[in-house]
Amino acid sequence: MLKDNLDYVMKQVKKSCDEKSLNIEDITVIAVSKTKPVEMIEELYNIGCKNFGENKVQELIDKYEVLPKDIQWHMIGHLQRNKVKYIVDKVALIHSVDSLRLAEAIEKEAEKKECIVNILIEVNMAREESKYGVFPEDLEKLLRKINTLSHIRVKGLMTVAPNAKNPEENREIFTKMKNLSVDIKEKNIDNITMSILSMGMSNDYTIAIEEGASMIRVGTSIFGARNYNIE
């Protein structure tokens, strides 16, 4: 089942890439494995999937300890400052940095562990009260403060689009994110790159790719429905 699901997702990714004359190798598919057991992750790993996304620090740590060390772990959920120390040396990328205080906490712990942490800045492009993220108009100011932190590398932006019944409703959000990314890149801020644009989930990842996503976060379409009853 998992292989069939992943194959289907990759076919859809290729279709979107072909329509926009994009290289599929430039798209990273993150399998969102939150609430999913180790066995399912192992099954995907064994067929070549290496990028997995988690929402909770404890769950990421538990899986990190028992799974192959060449897995690229992505922290995609809201990150509390007091939990930063547990993951700075374990994750390939933190997608959800949305404040200077969180960035400073990451810098502090990364310095202790003598590592460099790659991060994305989460943008609340849809301005939803229920979502985290900096508003677009505040992004540049935040970046110009974060860029002085020597143990952090800002690699791009991330957004969580609204849960729309019609995925086309999110196209404008994705377009605005791409434009924002281009605008920031043109400002040539020291130590800031815009090489990654993380956007698009199971219901709208094809549209996100068409509008410029380089990373998509796909859970349900690969793993099936989540079990929210686990601890």
C-alpha cells in the first residue's frame, strides 16, 4: 500500500513538473510521518524515501533513536523554545521558525552542540488566526535580525495554506509566497538564501509545485489517514 501511495504521489509530482517544465529532482517530497509507527517509516525507507516530517519533538526523538541515521528529519510543527535543545543536532531542517526569540534559542543550543542548524521562516500568508508564522510585511525585519546569528542558516520560507475544500483556492497563497521569496532574494541579505520554498500538502501539493514549491509535505496521501488517539 505504501509503495503504491508513494508511486502515485511521485507520478502527480512529475505531472506537475512536466506541465511547468520543471526538473522533478528539484522537488523534495517530505513524508509526514507524525503519529505513524516506525514500521511504516522503515517500509518507505527501504524503497528509497529518506525525508520524513514530524510535528512533535518527543515523537521525532523517539523515531530518530531507532531508525537509520541517514534519514533526513524535518521539524514541521510549532517548536517551543524549551524543546529546541533536544533536536538541534538531529534535524536536517526546521521549517517552523517564526520569531527572533525562537531563532535565538536555536542559536544558543546550536552553539553548545557546535553545530549549524538549517531553518526556514514560517510565513502566515493567509493571515489565519489559528496558524503560526510571521506576517509577510514583517519578514524582512525578522530576517535582518536573524542573519547575525552565526549557528543558523536561513534556507528559505515555509507556509501552511488554509484547509480549502477546493485546492485551487490556495493557488493565490502559493503565488504570493513565491513572489515573497523572490523579493527577499533580490534584497541580498547577508547569510540569507531563498533556495527552499516549503508549501503544499496532500490536498494541494500539485498546485504548490506549479507555483514554485521546492518542498512539499505529504502525509495522508502516502500514509493514509492519521491516528490522532496516540499519546
